[in-house]
Amino acid sequence: MHVLVIGSGGREHAVTKSLAESSFVKKIFCAPSNAGITKLAETLKLDVKNHQLVIEACKQHKIDLVFIGPEDPLVDGLSDSLRNEGVFVFGPSREAAQLEGSKIFAKEFMSEAKVPTAKADIVSSVDETMGLAKKYSAPYILKADGLAAGKGVFICHDLTELQTAAENLFNKKILGDAGRRALLEQNLPGKEISFLVLTNGTEFQALPLAQDHKRLMDHNKGPNTGGMGTVAPMAIDADLYQKIIHQVVEPSIKNLKNRDYLFRGVLFIGLMIVNNQPYVLEYNVRFGDPETQVILPLIKNDISQLFLDLSHGNLQKVELHNKTAFCIVNAAEGYPDNSVKNTPIDLPADQKNNYILHAGTALNKQNQLISNGGRVLNIVAVAENYLDARAQAYELNSKITFNGRQFRNDIGEYT
Ligand code: AMP
Ligand code: GLY
């Protein structure tokens, strides 16, 4: 089969690698790709915002399956445009992608589904925000409604910070239309878990629990990031697991069905666990990054068939390896605010279970590997247990030359 992967990050490299290992896959195409993906897939120079161009490329290259990695093309309705032309897609419809595209839409969906979540009010001006702040206590959480590339959540330690965040959103419009409306939300202090399920809109299969590390620095210090490392599976107690399934996943899927959404892909549920009780912080309608890097190697099913079947609406039972996967992110100097690009990188050779996935990389004119984004590399190790996976990932990480790189030394230790 021929597969087209949309996206250019570590998640898409992980997907491309798994697809390349399948005997069913004859050729992979990727748009827009990165320096690691190009070794496994033919890069298509496509503007994925132009749906007609993507449709034509699918016809020209006889694509059997399109995998859409990032949220923007999903929220933009690329999967509907392709499906209308008979192309099979792993990814939800535009309508269902609103679960990630609008925090207000997601909050309404959660309330209808009766899943536990933080209390919130919809706000659209500074005065309204400051008026309603009396109902909440510090830290105040203000969330831009629309997509903001991970920059839409403001955690404000006092009313002055809240006032500044609201002015930035509503008056200075720093996030444009994405910040026209926002949620003022109750703070939930606890432990975060990423719970991902494959779903065809009526049934689901839970994927291994992954623990992300959102803060830039060790001991959960520094600014929030897209994710600095992951471990899977994450062990949680059986009682909590059952609560997540019954109180969160089942009602969420049931509501997808009630609303008759076309959903063939991954529902990523961002949870906060407070006193052993799960609360939904957010839905994403795609695989997580860097969660995917540790989830895919634990799946026994042939990924190409699993995804192809799902694109036809059929959900396979997911079988898992009894192993641990570990991922350390290397970010560029200056990330997350001002990532330094064009830094030369020298990598050790990959081995079967210890390897490096590319996220923000490119080749310069001299064909030398250079940084080309915020999160640049993902160092992955898959082993029989957590300690071996951890040791092997940090060992491989120590062999990388990449000036100014930032990574955490405590992935998996700090929960
Ligand atoms: P989100 O973009 O919704 O994932 O939010 C980014 C981060 O903000 C989350 O990963 C949490 O660490 C934090 N966060 C979001 N909502 C809340 C909340 N209600 N209480 C505490 N922390 C939150
Ligand atoms: N790692 C979090 C995300 O993919 O949104």
C-alpha cells in the first residue's frame, strides 16, 4: 500500500518508522517532512492548506491511506475534503476536530457528556474576566478558545497577572482570533496523565498510558513546553484506571456517537488527577507528541493495517508488548521562546531498540544535519523494563553533539 503522512515532527517520524517496518507498505510519502523522515519517505512539497493539491497528490501517487498528524489540518477539514474524494484517512472530521479547535466547544461537550472537568466561565473582555475572577482563587487559569500552538493557556498567580493576560488576549489580541473568547477556569492541582484511545466514533481501544513532562527543566521548573519527554506504560492503580474508563472515556465516546460525529483516529484525553479522581483538562483529536514516540513501539499490531482498518471505520483489538518505552526530547537553545536554528548536529548510529527520531531538523546546503525548530530530536529506547529503557536512552543521548541543546535529566522520575 501507499501511505501519505501529513506533518513534520517527531510524531510523524515515529509513525513513518512504524509504517516503514510493515511488509504491507510499499511506499510512504510525507508532506512537509524533516531530515529524518526523508530517509524513509518521499517528500512532497505540498501546501496542505490547499486541499485540492493534496487530493491531486493522493490520486497521482495512488495513496491508500492518509495519516494526518497535527491538529491544524484536522481543524481545517482536510480529512473531509479527502474523504469526499474517496481517499481513506486516519483522522476525525472537521466537526469532531472542534473538540481540540475550540476549548469552549470542548467544555460544552464535556458538560453534555457529564465527564468531570474544571468549572469554567466563558469570557471575552478584560472587565468580564476581572468581574468573574471573584468566583475563583489563585492561580487563575485563562485559556484562549482557539488553537494557539501550545501558547494559549495562561496560569496567573495573582489578579495582576490575570489582568495582564486578559489585556494581552482581548485588547492586544496577541493570539488573534484564537483569543477572541476564552475560558476562565478553576485551577486543578494534581498529576497529569495523557490517556489516548483509538476510536471509530462508537468503540474504543485504550493505548498504553503515557506520562509527558511539560516543563522545560528538571524538577518541573521553567516554562511550559510541547513536552520534554515521555515514558510508557505509566503504572497507575487499577481503581483509578477504571474510573478513567467509566467516568471519562466511555461517556466521551458515547457523546461522539450521540452527536453522530465521523471520528476515525485518536482521541487524546489530557487528564489531571486530583485525590485519585480524574478531571479532563482538554481533548486533542490526534496523537500526542512526544507520547506517540513511546506508544507506537509498544503496539504489536501492524500499524499500517491498524490505521487502514480504522480509516474504513473498523477498529482492531490492540495487542501490546510487555515492554517499556522511553523518550528524551532535545530542544534547541532558546526554546520555547526563541529557538536557535541552523546549529550543526552530529548523531550516533541507531540500533534496533535505541534510536533517534527527528523533530525540527533539516539538511543545509552542505548536506549537514542542522536544527530547524524548537523541539529538535527525540531519543527513544525500548527495553524489557523501565530502568533499562531509561539507562539506554540516556546513554544514547550522551553521544549526541548539538551545541546549546536543552534536555531533562529526570524523565520518568519526577511525577
Ligand atoms: P492545555 O493546553 O489545556 O493542555 O494546558 C496546558 C497546561 O496547563 C496543562 O498541561 C496543565 O499543566 C495546565 N493546565 C491547564 N488547565 C489547568 C487547570 N484547570 N488546572 C491546572 N493546570 C491546568
Ligand atoms: N504532548 C502533548 C501534546 O501533544 O499535545
